[in-house]
Amino acid sequence: MGVIHAGHTTEAMTLLEPYLPPSAPAGDPNAAHPTVSNTGGYAEGGSLYALGLIHGSHAGSSTSKRLEASQFLRNHLRNSHANEVISHGAALGVGLTSFGSGDLNVVNELKELLYTDSAVAGEAASIAMGMVLVGSGAGNAASSANEELGEIVAELRNYSRETHHEKIIRGIAMCLALVNFGQEENADATIDEMRGDRDPVIRYGAMYGLALAYCGTGSNKAIRILLHTAVSDVSDDVRMASVIGLALVLHKTPERVPELVRLLLESFNPHVRYASCMAVGIAMAGTGDAESVALLEPMLTDMADHVRQGALLGTAMIYMQQSDTCNHRKIKTFREKLSSLISDKHQTTLTKMGAIMSMGLIDVGGRNCALSLGSRNGFTKMTSAAGLVLWLQHWHWYPLMHMLSLAVTPTVTIGLNKDFKYPKKFEIQCNSKPSVFAYPKKLEEKKEVEKKRVETIELSATAKNKARLARKKAKEDAESGEGGGDGAAMDVDKKEESKDDDKKEEEKKEEKAEGMDVDGDKDGKKKEEPEEEEDKPKKKKREPEPTSFRITNPARITTAQANVCAFDLDQRYRPIRPEEKPYGVIMLTDSTPGEDEDLGAVKTPAEEDEADPPEAFEWTPPGHPDHPDTTVGKEETSATDAGTDDKKDESKPEATAE
């Protein structure tokens, strides 16, 4: 629910009210918070997490609404330590609503939950701390962050060595990776220390930390370290993280990723093959690149089920927002394969899970969103990079699947005037066939066709065989008959002779009829052919597809489509920057401001007009004299009675006349 309603901040509390845990009355500050049970709480914890997703996954949400939601979640965070499930949801929700804020008070509250030493809640608390401090570089030598934050990060490193919970260690490792986002050389000391740790979970975090620190830079040093770790580390998870990190470092030059991982796709290690599939998918997301799809195609039939899962996810990411004509229509075959895998009972859980997730990925956001780590102007988006890395942690913890909503971006193009309303008559020229960028056809349920019973056809050989057996049986009966003698035999012979004569006559008639048909065909075909041609409906000629078309305002324009689109500068509304690609939000000028305008305003779901309430009426139960069905029945019966009376009256004088 949080992913579906992301950004709908106005009605978030109303939507989640049935599931949220009970809280103290808002008007009474002295009221005690209701006690939290130490069991259950899955719906309550999930609703708190959903509230965080609604506010955190939408960058343009209201600051006041986000702060209000953060205070609500922090209140539940402080009072839910007894239940790790609710604490888990509250911690992730707080991290999402305070994303990148660097708030010291929030970090201290999450640290208290971490020190309860609960595996589930502790992992969520440490990941949430990473979200709050993302990109701050706290704890680094050249960091400009608060000293207290640096001390807290140092405490986290020490705690990762003391605790025995692997989940908490992984959470702290991911926290340190998020803190070092975009730090580049400033993060080298921290990452080198993590790379040299004996614990493979810390080294796992170091690989993601290196990828985030150099995200989008294309640094040769980072690529060299990642490739070296991918073939030398003893831990499968560390090798997997290092290969996926290549896609993050090279997201601005995505065509280099398939070349780098081509050999890694043939690795003996299944974790490396899985990571290679994911790296190609992340780098080439939404491009529909045929070579990348061909690289992943052999992995769809790999022996390891998690490699098949990675190949499905990677291919689905490449096919994002692609029409049915993409890659010589192979995308349609891939969609059918996903449907068959989901319904196949003999598939392993991981493969089936990959197919289900791929169905969501390929049509993400109603086919109006794409996985993109870069902005329109080429900057790396922190929210998308952090959301993607957290989504990849679903390998270890399924609730983090929902973090994908942070990484996807709407591919909307909308032209706005000075009042931030969109002119409906503004259009963009697309110099391509409409089918190239059209939406795929909607899925249709297969209608069950009733099987008609086919009549069995009897062969001539079977008929002759039956006749022969019947004659034989009749002969045997005649011979075994008592008192029949020669007379009975003569009768049988007569019957057989008469049957033979009848058969010969029928055969002659059939031959004559066949001969007549043949003769008739010679002369009659020519006469019948023109009549048949007249009866047949004329086939419509397929009109050639236009080579260009115009896109109305607003519309979906994908990244690839923007390259073949251009502004029409002869129309009334023109862009302020005509040299830019027609993609995203476009500010327009009006060349004839005095004329009437046909404008539309973008409304949030909460501001849309509701349907009018029904008019007042009195309800009467069925069977009541005033019920509509009863009154209608009475009127019909009275009308029929009147009609019969009229008929009777009309028939009376006729009867007397007769």
C-alpha cells in the first residue's frame, strides 16, 4: 500500500488508519502511550513502514507533511521497543521520512533501538541511520559533518565487532556504505579499513560503500578494486556485491558494463553469474538493447535457480517501457515465458519469485516509470542510488523489496505556462513510427472454447467388412436351422442374389451421378466463380504506418524517444529553451497572450472532484406495497386487464352479428 500510494501524502493517515498501532490522544500531551504487546504486530509494523514509503519515496512531498509523519513515527519508535516487528517498521519509516536530513536527535533515538541487541529491529535501526546520514561522510577525516555524528559512526564500527547478530553487522555495514555516498577520495580510508576486515559481512558493505562513493564517476581505481575483489575474495556475497558495484560506478557510460562482465557471466561461481545479470540489467535499464538481452539469454536456463532469477530480473529491467516491436518482437516471447513460469508448479521458489518480480519490473509504474540513477541534466540522484542499493538487499531480507520505489523515476513530459498550468494545444513532433514507442497491449484472459462433438466417419472398408460378416452369419443360421432343408438354403441364395443386384444398381447410379458432377464442374465452375467472388467481403488494404506523429501535452516520453522528438516552433506555445530535449518539465511562452487559452491544471488525488451524493429517497423492503417492483407489477397487471376487457368488448358485436 505504501508503494502504490507513494506521494499521496494528504490522505496517507486516513488510508492507513485501520492498520496503524494505537497511539496517545493528539490533544493531550500528558496522556500515556498505550502499552505495546510483545507478540504479533505485523500489520502495525507494516503500516508504519508504508507511511515512510508514502513520504520518503516522493522527493516533491510537502516538508510540513513529512515532518508531521516523522514525529508520528518517532513517537511509535520510542514506545515500541518491546515488539521488534513494530520497531522494525517504525525504524524504516523514520529513516525514509528523515532521509538525508542528518538530524542528530533522530540518530540518537535509532541508536537506542540498535543497542537493545534485537536482530530484526537492530538491522532496521542501523539501515535507518544510514538513510538519515546518507552522503554526509560522517566519521571521515575530511568530513564537514558534526563531530557528534562522527563519534556515533565510530561507535557503530565498534558495535559491529562486539555483536553476535549477523543481521545487525550487515545493517551497520550498509549504514557505513550509505554514509559515504558521493565522497570519492574522502571515503578511501574508511573503505580500505572495511576491505581489510576479517568479517566477510563488513567486506560486503565495503564493496557497496566503494560503489556509492564513486557512483557515476567511472573511476578506474574503483573499477580495478571491484574487478580484483570479484575474482579473488573467498566470500560469495562479497564477490556478488563487487560485480553489482560496477553498474553503479559506470551508470553514466552504461555500454561499458556488458563488455566488462561478459567473461564473468561464464564464471563457475553462481553468485558471480547472478551479479553479472543484475549489473547488465541495472546499467542497460529501459534501453531494450538486443546485445545485452542476448548476453542474458543463456542464463535463463542456468542450473542454479538464483542465477535464473537474476537473468529474469536483468532482462525485465532492459525491457522496461519497450513496445511489442522491440528486439524483433522477442519481448512478447519473454512476457509469455514469465506468465508460464509463474503458473508452472514444478519451478523452484526462487525462479518463480524472480518471474513475479520481473512482471512488476517490466511494467513498473503503469509503464510510465523507468529505473534511472541520473537526472535529466546528468547528475547522480542520491535517492535513486540509495534506493537501488537497499532494494538489492532483498537477497537477505525480503521487506527491503519495497525500496525499489525510491529508484524509479516517472518519464513524464509536461509543458507549463507562467501560472504552472498546461496548455492543451501544445504539441511535440516525434519523428518515428507510432508503434516503436507505443504501450504494449493489455493482457487478455483466454476464453474457453466449447469443444464440439465430431461425428465419426465410417470408412468404406469397414462397411464392406460388416456386410461380409452379416452374410456369413446369415448363412450359418440358415444351415443350422431345423426343418429348413434345401428350401431354406434356396431362400438364402435368393436373398443374397437380390442384395447383390440391389448393390450393383446403386453402384451404377452413383457412377452416373459422379459423371454428371464432373461434367457439371467443367461448365459450371466458370459460372459459379464470379458469384462466389461477389459474396466474399473485400479485404481492406493495410495502410502504411506514418513515419512521424504529434504528441499532445502532457504525455509519456521515454529517454530513447526524446532523441527523436523535436519542438515545433511555429505553434502558439514555444519552449523557453528550444535547444533542450523535449523531456521532463518544459516552461513555455505564449506568442499570442491576448487570445483565449485552453488550459488544464494538475490535481493531486485529494483535490479531485468527488461524485455528487445520491438524491434523498425512502427505502422500502421487497414485498412492501410501496416497493417499486410491487407498484410496477400492479401497473402491468392493471394494463393487461384493461387490454383484455377491451378485446372482450370488441368481440361481442361480432358474435351477435354472426
